[in-house]
Amino acid sequence: MRVVGIGAGGHARMLVEMIQAQGGEIVGLVDADPARKGTTVLGIPVLGGDEQLDAVARAGVKLAFLGVGAVGDNSRRRKVWDAVRDRGFEFMTVIASSAYVSPSAVIGEGTCVFPGAIIGAGARLGRNVIVNTGAIVEHDCELGDHVHVASGAVLAGGVHAGEGAHVGAGASVKQGVRLGRECVVGLGAAVIDDVADGITVGGVPARPLQTRVTR
């Protein structure tokens, strides 16, 4: 399995280790920062910017992983995803060996489940979802495309998160709550009520802090 990585920062480093542990061959990384060209990440060369993807594709590599992280705003990840897909690549789904994913869960293309994370029975995760280190997505949760559940966050049973939502590190979301598209749940928040599209909430219990314009 030969794969190219998109991004060369900390999120990419985690994925490099996870993929290598599973026997994947990473042919290189691309990154928009020109200063990273010619450097290495855990021994993997940074080939240059996205323009290098055409040469990678000609070499027969058609599988990519998205090593671009996000804090709060997932729109950049979505744009990178779309641009790489438009070049004809498919995205690798990466699940750490120490994560637990229920056999009845459904995991979408390019989703990454990090070490120590738990995905419960009947959960449905869309494309390009991040379930970060130690996070819990309980039974019957439904996460739309491009959602990020940050490290240590807990979604109780039946939570629904709309496309592009972000749940901050250590946050907790009560069972059955609906999180709107592109909403942001702040660090350590406790969400007990539904959150509308584009709203940022924080605190215990969580309250609205800011409104963003959604697509």
C-alpha cells in the first residue's frame, strides 16, 4: 500500500507513525509551506507543494492521507480534501491499532481514528472525520463529513454532529444532543442542549459565545 501525505506538521507526524505501524509505504509528503520543501518528517521527505501531486500520480500512487489538522475551523481541511480529490486521489482511512471501533460502526473515507479512541455500536462517521486521541464517540452517534472530535472529548449516545462541526479537547456532549453544521464546542465545555449551525459555545453548562457564517 503506497500513499502520499498531505501536510507536514504535527497532525501528519501522528498519521505517519500510525500508517507505518500498519505496514504502509509513505512515498512522501506535500505541504503548502515552501520552507518545508526538502525537509523530512520522521524520515519521510517533504516533496514540495501540491504541484508535486501530479508527479506522484504519474508514479502510480493514487491514495492519500490528510495530515492537515484543525482547531475550531474545519473549512481549510475541507478545501484541501476537495482539491486533492479533484486531482483524482482517494483518501486512506486510518485507524490506530489501539483504538476500538465497533464492528457495527460505519466509518467514511479518509476518516482518522487516533490511539485510544472508542467508536461505539451503530455509530456512523462521514468522510474526513477526525476522532482524536482518547476521544469517545458512543453508540448511535452520527457525525457528518469533516467533523473533528478533539482529544479526550466525549460524545454520549445518539449525538448528531453536522458537517464541519468541531468538539474541543475534553468537552462532553449529552446524549441525543444535536450539534449544528460548522459549530464549535469549546475546550472542556459541557453541552446539554442543541447547538445551532455556526454557533460557538463554551463553559459548564455550555452557552453561546459567538456566531459564524456557515456555507
